[in-house]
Amino acid sequence: MSRSVLRKDYLAFGKPSFSEEEVEAVARVLRSGWVGMGPETAAFERELQEFLGAPCVVTVNSCTSALFLSLLLHGVGPGDEVICPSLTWCSTANAALFLGARVVFCDVDPDTLCVTAETVRERLTPQTRAVVVVHFGGLAADVGGIREVLPGNVAIVEDAAHALGARYPDGTPVGPSGNLTCFSFYANKNLSTGEGGAIALRDREMAARLHSLRLHAMPVDAWKRYIHPTTVPDFALSELGYKMNYTDLQACIGRVQLRRQREFESLRLRIARRYAELLANLSPPVALQAEVLSPRHARHLFTVRLPSGGGGPSRDRVLLGLRARNVGASIHYPPLHTMPLYRGTGAKGLPNTEDVCAKILTLPIGPSMSPDDAGYVVDQLRDVMR
């Protein structure tokens, strides 16, 4: 039986959870008088290194910037090709375009929704310079398997915007793989500071260059100039840099959010288990993303694949029906190779992507939800599908 009364408030997709501790952290930084990149940013980077088990972490203003700088450090430029999935947010591919490279889209596995060694190998050419591996929805892709099929001169950049807290198939955490690994702290992410991103890496020389590039390629940042007032600052620029730095206002929120990750992880797992339990009895049945209840998955997204045919409603009708019932369902993602910006890429042979993109639907999940909210979502999904 469905619930006869619709909820009055809108169940937003990915609503973050901010406690009084985050509010007080912001107030503390405001009172300090230093709100730009400074001691809070440095502390957040150190604490994130420890959380991930990564030797180095460099924060930036977005995951888009993290992807851009990572490809830049690998020398990607005009004449190069960068392989990435079409089933992803546009930042993944746009980062390559910013550098003048050509994007080559590859297919995904229909169950994991991630790229595989085989789908990447099909797109390799002598011009391939890098592969951007997306850990879709928070499920860690098999990066080790992909590395095995790549020539030594082809870099891997990991788009881990969804994957903070996820683990690779061998059980190690996403972050210290040795690849430049890019995280997002956007409003709906597992760790939210409103905006922001970070790059985890092992190479300390690369990290030093990232620290410089994120702030105009200056050799010393503003905070270090401030804490050493008797030192004449060095403004000598040796390369073109960017304005991509993080701020202490964001970092102080991030430090609290980082301490709450175990709490958030537990809640996301409870919600995912409730979804899986209730959806198992849905008729017609829906498919879940592979391993959504395993440690391999960070459960940033809870994506289902609706049945096709049989006279049922289309995915888009289901989406609009849920939203009319105050359920903030969403679509992750319309395939990039079908968009006008990318139609000239010559993408072809993406049967899995094209099939799943017509059926996938993302149900709300986040630290501001409860398992009871998940029950409401499934009740409404059942009614809409009828």
C-alpha cells in the first residue's frame, strides 16, 4: 500500500548536513580576520592527507580545476587525445577541451556504470595522452586493471568527485593510488564546503607545482607572506598560473565535515540498505548499480535502472512524477557525446552508455535524509510506475 498523504516539504537530492560545529567554525574564521587561503586551508590539507592515506593533498576552488591542473601537469595539449566516459558530468571532458586536446569517449559497463580496461583499450590511439577514470556514483573503478592495458606514456587521472571514502577492488582507499586523484567538495558531495576540490598525489614536486599554479604560479602564497613580514616577498613569475585557490572559510567547514565522515558514511549505508530492501519487492523490478552496498562504494549517488518496454512509463515521466510528489529525483547523466558541444568528436559504438542513459534514475540520498525518507521515495516510485 502506498502512503495516501504526500509530504509537504521537498525531499531535495543530496542536501548537505551542517551542524552548529560548522557554523561556529565559520564564525571563528570570520573573527580571526583572515578568510582567504591560510592556516585553515593548510590544516585541512594535512587532515585530508591523513584521512585518505595520501602523501600530498592540494586544495583548489573546484574539482573542475583539479581535473584541469592534473591534465596540465601531464603535459596534455593540442594534438593529444584524452579518453573518458560519456556517462559523466561535463567537467570531466571539458578539462581536456580547456587545454586544446581532443576528447575521445569510451563506453561503460552496464552494471557498474564505470569504464573498464576493455572499453578504454578500444579507444587507444598513438595520440592518447591520458585517460580520465570516473568513479561513477561513488563506486571505485578497477584502476589497476585499466593501468595494465595502457602504454607507459599514457597517464591516468582519477575523477573521484563522487568517491570520497570509496575503496578499490583490492580494499585500498581511493586517493593514494599514485595517480592524480581529483575530489569535489561541491554542495551535494559527501564532504561539502559549498564549492571546492582537491588533488591527492604522491609526487611532492608535482604537489609543489600545484601549490604554485593554483595562485598565479607565484612562488610564495599570501599567508606565507603574511606570517613572514620581515622577508621581502618573491613575486618572480616563471610560468602562467591560475586563480584556483581554496579559502579558509571553506576549509574550516571542510575540517568539521571530515570529522563527520564516519557518521555520514553510516547513514548513507543505512539509507542504501533500506532502498535495496524495498526495491527488491518492486514490480516491475528495477536494477541497482553494482556493489552499492559494498565498501567499494561511497554511495554519493543511488542510481537505479528502470525496466524498458512492457507498456510502463518512460524514465522521464517517472522523474517528473516523483518530483510532483516532492521527491527530488534526478538524472546522472545525459550522455555527453549526444550534446551539441561534443557532436563533432566522432563518438560511436557506445551501446551500453546509450542504453543505460535512457533508463537510469538517481534517487535522493544524503546525510540530511533518514531511512524513513527512503521508504517514502519507494512508495511514490511504486505508485508512479503503476
